[in-house]
Amino acid sequence: MNNSKISELTIHTLCSMIQNCLNLSLKVIANQYNLNYYVVREIYRGHTWKHVSKNYDFSGRKEQNKFHKNKGDW
């Protein structure tokens, strides 16, 4: 039984956006699908939906830190 609230088709679309839309942050992508940023980040990192995300190349994307030491955002 699948208890996921996100369809596999949506995950494929998210992975495609993460791979190809480098100008969009993970947060913006998450907002477009009304998802929590951390859900999209875990897909990007391969911690969830690994059987889908392993088919995509995220190497062109650099993960953005939420806080920047040099800006004093702690």
C-alpha cells in the first residue's frame, strides 16, 4: 500500500525541474507544488524517492545553505 501524498509522476516532474531549472531554488520549486522545502531537499539529496531520483543528474546544482555565516543570519 502506498501512503505517499505525492504521486510518482509528481516526483519525476520535481526531479526534472531540480535537474534542469538551475535558476530556480529548491524553495521556489517546493512552493510551486505546495510542498515543504525539506521534502524537496530530501528528494534532491536522495534520502527519499531514491528509486526515482537516481535516474536524474543533479550535479549541476549547488545546494544553497539556508543560513550564511558571513551575513550573521544565525
